Amino acid sequence: MQGEYVVIKALEDGVTIIGLTRGKDTRFHHSEKLDSGEVMIAQFTEHTSAIKVRGKAQILTKVGTVVSGDTRRCADDTEG
């Protein structure tokens, strides 16, 4: 199984990245703390089905970029 990659760049100190498991019961299986300017490259795998980001960070994927912790609407947000 080859999973997709995401790039997460912390825009403030103390950004938390949490990996969540696959399966019947979703659980936390790994966490990292990043300080401003630090970058983490993460991959979805047979064990990781979701990644949760707490704090302000820029998240880049093959389908686009989003900023977490930002209450402004995205420029390409077409809803409502």
C-alpha cells in the first residue's frame, strides 16, 4: 500500500500533529510538536488513516493547501 504524503509547516510554536489509526476503533498512535518554521512530512499508511493538526499550520497536499487554526475563509472555498 502506497499512501499519500502531506507537508505540514508550523506557523506558530507548539503545533501538535496527531496520527490516527485505521480500523473499527480510531485511536491516536503518534504525536509530534512543531515550533514555528519547522516542517514535517507525513504519509498515510496501512496504520495511519487520518492526521489531526492543532494550532496554526500550513498543510500542503496533492489537492491543495489549507491553513489550520485560521478562521478566514479560503480563497477557493465555493460553499455558501
